Amino acid sequence: MPWSFRSSTPTWLRMSSCSWEMTYNTNAQVPDSAGTATAYLCGVKANEGTVGVSAATERSRCNTTQGNEVTSILRWAKDAGKSVGIVTTTRVNHATPSAAYAHSADRDWYSDNEMPPEALSQGCKDIAYQLVHNIRDIDVIMGGGRKYMYPKNKTDVEYEIDEKARGTRLDGLDLVNIWKSFKPRHKHSHFIWNRTELLTLDPHNVDYLLGLFEPGDMEYELNRNNVTDPSLSEMVVVAIQILRKNPKGFFLLVEGGRIDHGHHEGKAKQALHEAVEMDRAIGQAGSMTSLEDTLTVVTADHSHVFTFGGYTPRGNSIFGLAPMLSDTDKKPFTAILYGNGPGYKVVGGERENVSMVDYAHNNYQAQSAVPLRHETHGGEDVAVFSKGPMAHLLHGVHEQNYIPHVMAYAACIGANLDHCAPASSAGSLAAGPLLLPLALFPLSILF
């Protein structure tokens, strides 16, 4: 699809408030997604690679975890009686979603198979285990990550002959069955693994939903199997239909996490189509909620070393060429480039001539200045867009960990409830608790 600036304005750009957040981790100028997720979900800055713990926890050191756990806004909402949900296009135990429920010294401890013996012997639990055990009444969980829930070498329900899709757990636990066993008998809990099952659910008869649609991360939107894999926007619609039944409201965390993966692979077209799908999800959520009682926040956890330039004319495809040749090597270049990454190509001792390749291909890796197997994050401040009650508090430039405190303040959850006193008998307009939806949509892209 040829994208140009004549396209419609993204939904998030039409929100009423805009601010900037500083994304660095406590020990890193350029952050990773685990430390940033801890900041915007738990309200404290953390070290690179750690989730749901303070900066007193050192990465990969299990024995620095105990006593340094921090709770998230998802927990605060659940404790206040709201329904809560997580929807992601990554594994449900990936960096961003895991900060909502887990406390781990290492973001890569997806199952016990990925943990070192020392951490296991010291009593640390893997992130998939914590998903099922830490907050047992998360109402909606959807994304990828099936293989981390099952015993080692258990055949996957969808990819029966793919060894990489098989279960990974060394402890022999079937976490899906354990998840089911934790649900009250009088409640309706559903485990699903494909799009058909999702779209045939009756939300009125669903109290708890666990949807795991891929063994690992979900497929890119451009590659998605429309029969077996739902889109992000389809997952969001069903999640809200289930969560909004609670008269006390809900908190929903939605992550377009494969935007980040596309950039790491230097595949700008994949990344930007993921962003378009994220925008569809934001639009769907907006149509199902009200500005009167819903604070919606759209932001990124960090930026990427992704750039768009070359003095391209209006109407030019953003996946196209700049209108001039380089004045140094006399070769064309694309409007989209990366500061580093796998797109670095040298042919015959010179920069590759992009006119000789299919730069419009879905998996084309845009040229980069420095060769790396994986492109890196950027360290710039990123935008925060918001609408709804108290959205005006998200203005100016803030630390990233300010965000969940604003959301908690707006929803009257968490520790600071002084402003939530009910109206006096004289009929004054004292602030009362917001009892309906609260939503957060983190993306992994700089807008």
C-alpha cells in the first residue's frame, strides 16, 4: 500500500492532550522495554532488563529480587474492584505485559527452561509461572506464548510437526490447566487458541479469558493467517466487551509490540503496518468507550534509530526513494533509513544501489549507517497522547514513571485517594471516583 502524507490523520494525533516522557532506565541512557514497562506501569524507574522490581534489583541476579518488588496499575485497579486485561501481539510473558503482573530480575526468564540453575535454586519463578499465580483473577489475557505454558516437548495444538513450537517447561507443569483450576466453578472461564474461537465467544458468558494464539510472538499483521490469528483490533474489541460488564470499570493494557520487532529487524514496512493496526485498535477502543469516564493514554516505551527524510515531495510513498541521488556516492537512497541495524549492505566495496533491489517488499531491510544484527532503540523523549478525565495532567515533559500515577489519580485507585472524597451533603462538586473504563495503549515506536 503506497503511504503518503495525504493519508488520514492517525487516531492518537486527534487526542486532546499531548506531552513528552523521558524514557531512560536507571542504568541506561538508551532504555530497554523491561525497564520502561516497569516505569509506565509500576510508577518507578528500573534497571535495564528487569520487570516489576525497583532499581535495587540487578539484572539476572535472582537474590536481589526479594523485598524490591513493585506493583503495577493493573494490580491497583484489580484491588479496587475493577476488571483488568492484557492484550498484546507479543508473547504474553514478554517485557511489556510482564511488568503488569511479574517481578523478575531478568525479562528473558520466559519459562524455567530459560532460567539459570542458580536462579531456580534461589527460588525465583519464571514469568509464565507468575502470570498464572501472581494475580490469579486477571480477567482477560490475550497474545502469543503458548509454548511457555506447557511441559518440555509437548506438541503444539497448531504446529504439530514444528519442534520449535513445542512446550518448554522443565517443571512439567501445564499452566493452562492450572489457570483453569484457579477460576471459581460458578464463573465462565475460556481458554482459546485461534481466531474462530475468539470471534464466536459470547462476551456475556465469559468471565475469564486466556487466548494464546501462537507458540511465541504473534505474526506480523502483513503475514497474519486470517483463519487462526486474530488482529490486534479484534482482540481489543472482545476484551472491552468482556471487561466493561463490570460497573466499577476496568483497566486494559494493549501493546502493539511487534512494531518494535519490525524496527529491530530493519523492516520498516512491517513495523509501520503494525502501527496502522495499532491505530485501528485505538479507534475501536474509542468507539466503545466514553470521554466522560475513560482516560485513554497512547504512548511508546522508547524510540528507535529510525529516520524519514530526503526532501521527499508530498504524495511520495514513504517506502519510496528520495528525489535525488547522494552527492557523495551518486547512488539513490530510500526516504526511510536506520542509524544502525541489519540493513547495512556493501556491494563491490560500495554502498548497495537500492534501485537494483525491491525496496517496496514487505521484508525489505532499509539501509543503515552501522552494521548490527539487530537495530537498537533510541534515547529520545517520546510523545504521550491522551484524552478523557484528567488528561490535562499529561502535558509538558515528564519522567516516564509519572504516567501510571496520573492514571491512578484519574481513576481513584492506588495509594493516593485524598482527592476522591464524595460530594458533601451541601452538594459541593468534590472529586468522586471514576468508576468506569481506564485504558492504556503502549506502542514501541516514536511518533
